[in-house]
Amino acid sequence: MSIRFAAAALLVAVSASPAFAHLDPAEHGSFAAGFTHPVFGLDHVLAMIAIGLWAALVGGRAIWLLPTVFVGAMLSGFALSLAGVPIPYVEPVILASVIILGLIVAAAVNLPNWLSVALVAIFGLCHGHAHGGEMGNAGWLGYAAGFALATVILHAAGVLIGHGANVAAGRDGPVAKTIIRAIGAATAAGGVLLVVS
């Protein structure tokens, strides 16, 4: 792992284009439609990677806890969407999640575990609800499996970027934290650009 690896992983992640966010399930299959939905939506990509970065920054059990809570809440939000249960302000919360998660990473905020879990759960619920609302005619099981796997991969990318910075610059060293925090600041800035665009 190196700083170059972390930079390359981040570049690939943020260069995703929303143009392919919605594959036709009839042509590509429900799993592929679900998998591409978060991967090619910049708001989703930035939020997922920020959670991985946050988990890497906190370390310890946060490395698995934050991503696991997010995926579980996301699947719950998806189920609520399929059941026709509305959640208010889904899209604004999704955009806010990018900015807030980026700022948390940028400021290296040390929140209590319960608050971190609650925040991640709220964001996951809204992201999942949005996936359900944009499922179209895809089969729910394949679609859910696709977007869940893509989300896990994006979380892992964030953790790996954070780990790469730690390995390259020395665990818990000021340079490693500066790299991770700079990526968090870039994530928050990306969220602001999404809001104003």
C-alpha cells in the first residue's frame, strides 16, 4: 500500500459517471442493475467511501461495525420502500450524508459509538430507500444483492484507502491522518458541488 495506491483508488472511485446509473434489468439482469446503481451514482460513491475512511480513521471494531450497520440499515430502507412506507427528505439526507461524512473525516471527529452508529443507520436507511424507489422492473432479490455487494466493495475501498495512507505514512502518524482528512475534505466539497449543481 502506498500514497499512490490510495490516490489511484480515490480517483477511480470519484470518476464514476452517473450516466450509467440505471441499467435496464431486462437487458442486463436485476443483479447488474442493482450493482451499478450505487457504483455509478457519485453521491452514493462518495458517501460509501467516506464511511470506509471514517472506519479506518477510528480503527478497531469501527472497521467492521460502521459498514455493517450501513448495509443493514440500507437493506431495511430498501424493504420500507418496497412496502410503500415513505421516508421524508430521502434525497436531501443523501446529499447531506456526503457532506456530513466528509466533514467528519476531514475534522477527524471522535463521536461516541452510539452516535456514530445512529448517524450511519439514518444515512443507510435513506440510501436504501432511494435504491428501492429507483428499482424499476428489476427483481427485488437480485437487485438488492447487487447494490449490497457494490456498497460493501465501496466501503472496503474507503477502508483500503485509509489503510494505505496509514501504512504509507505510519499508523496514527500526523501525515497519515492528514491524507485521510484531506480526502474527507474533498468528499465534503464534492457533496457541496452535488447540492449546487
